Amino acid sequence: MPIDKAERRYDVKDSFVKLQKIQVQTPLQKQAIGNMRRRSVRIACRPPRQLVTNSTNESSDSEAHVQSKKRRLLGAGARARGQLRNVSPKAGCSPESDPQNQTPYSSLKSRTRAACPEKASIAVKVPSGSDSESHSSEDDGSLGPGGPSAYELKRLKNIQQNKAFFSFLNIQETSDALRAFSRKSKPQTQGLKRPQLAPVNAVATRKSLRLQRLDPVEAPVPQQQDFEEEKTLNQSGPIEMVPVNLGANGRLPQSFLDSWNEPYKCANVTQKVNLNGYKSSLIGMTLQEDHVAKVVKNHIFSVAVHPCTSTVLVAAGDKWGRVGLWDVNSDYGDDGVYLFEPHSRPVCCMYFSASHPAHLLTLSYDGTIRCADVNKAVFDDVYQREEGLSCFDFLSKDGSTLIAGGCNGNVMVVDRRAQSMSHELLTELDIMVIRTVHVHPVDNNYFMVAGKGSVCIYDARCLKPKGSRSVASLQGHTKTVNSAYFSPLSGNRVLTTCMDDRLRVYDSTRFCLDVPLLASIRHNNNTGCWLTKFRAVWNPTLEDCFVVGSMAQPRQIEMFHESGSLLHTFRGDCLGSVCSINAFHPSRSVLVAGNSSGRLHVFMG
């Protein structure tokens, strides 16, 4: 039977009255109420529709159709209310258009499928005998008695589409790879191994006598044990050259001795260089994982590179008088590392002899200078005094005469050929603390002394026990100067490192009372008390380039031109600490950098 117009108009009017009670405040709300008014008018003026039913089921079908119409009217009211609230309609009612009736739902659906073809290609299995896109499913919200609703089918379809989309992005594989990368184990440290400590017996928990319900008993106070000194003073005389990390029967391998005795080859030092070509060669000097090793136990005070070309042989001195030798290409012992203990205080200066490559001379704060001779397998005494020593250099070409600086401002001339281990000449300078002593590379009669607040050049022929005057001075330093070195070929430049955060380059072409300043480079030299002080050094194969450590992050080593421009920064994944002490190979593209934990980093081209 047809639906009564009065009943239909009553339902629409009831929804419209509810909409009129809402206070209109925005244009969107006005548009929604206008749409609802026009819809109610169309429904009220629509002629009744006759239902075609079978004679047997006419009454039941008409009642079902009436209920369906009522639900449609209620659904229209719900959509209008959803537009007013800026929310989507209720579940089970598929939207036909957007709030402004401009974008049909079908066009949005087709546009979405065009943008995401992966999602559009996914099909949802629908139970047989049901049509999810039919008019009845949209009206009723279900596919029949006991079947899933259209909303449930749409939700399942969205779930499958999302799974396919995320599988296309490979998010799970990417997260697994990142997790594996974060859990990557750190590379094993080469060189000296950390000794295994003996297990400590568990100590019982202390309880007071009051808690134990015991009377106080007078017990004698235990006597304090005398702590042993960290390092005893050195013994006089030669010390056997036996590596302490290889045990009592440890000996140096023959290949190591052959490399040590290799004759010295002079490098082709150039006065000027093509900066563009040199920069490209510096890029090829990289740091590999197997070129990092712990050579000494404490932080490094000095580094020297052997002049041999068949292998890379380096030496380092630490805070407590230990000297470590490392054959980079060897696996004997602790990855090619051999540790010795010739001194008792910091080894602050060491050099390989140019005329005798088998000799390594070391100087320590304990007041001794020793010569490591692998042919004799001993550390011979060269010079010894009660006051501490801070630096030395070769005053003669053959390395037989040395000039050493003391911590109290004295300078000593030592002849290694003399039988007595004493100085030939001792002079008192005006500098209170001497940091470095460096001899002119062309004229060995001149040497430079750097110390607290001043850098002066002296003539060794004019030295006196007291009152020695300098032939030139480098002005401009306001704090202690850590180092001062002549340029390697001509000596026409002087490079200084000062604690006032400056690197300075002077023109030492001619000696005068006030040497002219060429460049002053701002550089952070404040290493603190736990790091070795920076000392900028020249590249021995060039005349106008030098290298220095850096406090910048990520950790790096900086190379400058004498004009003050930054040429290159040495970096690497294995470089994670500040390298204060650096040294170049005399003839190869090899840079060795030492940090404050006893490790050496070798950059090779």
C-alpha cells in the first residue's frame, strides 16, 4: 500500500523543526539548512509510489518499504546534522556529495583510485548472493540477515589497502635495517690489550653493633698501608730493550729490525706547490680501521715517524715514561705494537737520527736523554741531570751534538761522543719555561727557543753561561707559546702555536730585533688540563703548509697554508677524539696523529 503523505510530511517536518532550533552562525550552517528545506519540499510534493508485490507477500513488503523510507528520511536528517557539526555522516550512510555540493562522491572515489593504483587494484571478497553497492545495502546498512554490513565491508577493504600500501613502502625492512645498524658492534681496538683484572671477593655488608644487639667493644684502629709510588726513578746505565707486553722471553722480530736499519732517503722538498693539485692528493689520504692502534697506555706527549719507505714504523711516548713502537703492516705481538719503559716521567720529545736510522733518541721530564739502538737492543744513556728536561734538537748534521732545553729556562749543549754524560755548555736564558728548541735547517749555528710569552733566536757560537743575548725576537704573543719551528727547506718562515688562540707565521728571511708577522690565524688552542697541548708542525716535503689538531666537531685535523687559508681537514669514521700531536713521514704521504688515550691514527695516501 502507498505511504501516507501526512506521515511522510510529519517525519520531514520533525527533522526540519529540529534544524530550526539551531542558531545559524556560519555560512556552512546556512547552506546545510537550505539544503534540508529544499529536500523536505521535494519529499512532500513527490507523488506516492506504488509497490509491485506478490499477492501472497503484499502486506509484509509494504511494511518493509515503509520502514526503509523512514530510515532514509532519518539518514538525511543525520547527514544534515553532520554537516552542521563539521563531521562525517553516521556509519552505514554513504555520502553522496561534499558539504558544498560541488564534488560528487563518485568523482572523489575515482580520483583516489587514480592517485593510488596500488590501493585501487586490491579487491575485497564479498559473500556470494550479496551486492555491497546496491541501493538496499546503502539503505539498510547490511547485506541480509546475519551478513556483514556495508560499513564493515568498506572497513575491511581499507585495511587490506593500507596493508598493501605499507608493504609497497617496505617500512618493515627499513626499520629492521636501521635497528641492525644501531646494534652494530664497535670495531675491536688494535694494539695493547687491556689486562684482565682478578675477581674481587665479595665483602660482607657492614652492620653496626647496635643493630646486632651487641655491646660496643674497643678495637684497635687498623694501621694505614703505605702506598707505593706510581713510578720509581730510572736506573742509571743502559736498559735492555725487551718489550714488556711480550713477556720475559719476548724478542723483536727480524723483519722489524731490518726495517729499522733501512737507510734514510732524502725527500724531494719543494719550496712552492700547486695548491689545487696538492688538495686533490690530500683527499686520497684516508684513515682505515686497521690503521688505528693503542700504542702506549696513557696520553701521548710525543710522536716520531721512521724514515724507512718499505713499511710505516712510528714511535710514541706517553705520560709515564713508556715508549711504544708500532709496525703498521705487522701482526706480530699486539698487532705489531712493542712497548718499552725506558723513562719514569713524560716522554715529551723524540726524534729518529737522520744519519743513523737505527737510533731513536728520547727525552723525558725525569732529566734523561736515551738512545734506543736496535742493533745493540739497549736504551743507552746520553745525558742525565737532576733538573727536568723539556725538549731537544740535533745541533749537527750527523746527530752527534744536541741542544736541550730545561724546564727552568736553561739550555745545554751535549756532545754524544764524550765519555761523560754531561753537557759541554750550559747557559741561562731570560725565558722562564722552555717548551721547544728548534735548529735552523740551513745554518745550524742558529736555534730558536719558545717558552712563556716569548720566542727568541740565538746564535750557538755566542752563548755564555749568563747574559746570552738573542739575535732576533718574535713579538705579539700574550701567553705561553707551546711550539715554534722553522720551515723545513729554507727556514725563511717560523710557525708558532700560542695559548692566546693564535697560530702565527713570521718572515725569518733575515734576523732582526723585531721579525715581521705575515699571518695570524684564529684557532682554538684551549685544550684544558686533560689533553696534550697543540703543536702546529710543518709538512717536511713542503715549504708553506702545516698541520695542527683541532677541537672542532666532528673530530678532525686541520691543514693550513702559510697565508692562513684552510687547505684540508683530515677526518674519518675511526677518528673520534682530539689528536694533539701530529707528525709527517719524511718522504711519503703519511700523517700520524696521537690522542690523549695512547692511540695513533695513520692517514695514508
